Amino acid sequence: MRPESTGQTVRRLRSAAGQLQAVAAMLEADADHGAILAQLTAVQGALRAARLRLIAGLIFRCSQDIRRESRPEVRAQAVARLTDALLQPARGSRRRGDVPR
């Protein structure tokens, strides 16, 4: 990820953290659930944007490694890094306790 992109991603994450703190405060204050859900949607959007920036940076780095490298094993390692990173969220997305029963 380029340095300017890193700063933007950090700002998005800090914004999401602040929004999440506000959501917790709203819950404690027994605020309207519709308003709370709207804030959670905003947090998810900020996190999604940060994740996409990180993915774009990883794709950029891996593609550079693949283009520069002539050894097939190093190219395969770059592809594996990218694949692992892209599939990682799906692997851990279903844990016990995620959905209230």
C-alpha cells in the first residue's frame, strides 16, 4: 500500500472506531434501535472501505512481485499470499456465537 493510501485507511479505521464507540453509548442510553442500526451500517461501510483499500494494496504488491520475478516458485508464493489474504475472511466468518439464538 502506498503511504498516502495508508494514511487514508488509518483515518477510515479511526472514524469507524469513533462511530462504534458512539453506537455503544447509544445502546447504553437505550436509544432508538433504528438510529443504532444506521450507525452500525456506517461503521460497516467504513470498515469495508478500509478492507478494500488493503486488498487493492495487496493486489498491487503481488502483481509487481509476479511481473518482476522470473522464478516460478516465487511467483507462486505471491499468488498464494494473495489467495490466502482474500480467502481468510471467508474461513473465519462462521463461528459459534455469531448469531443470537
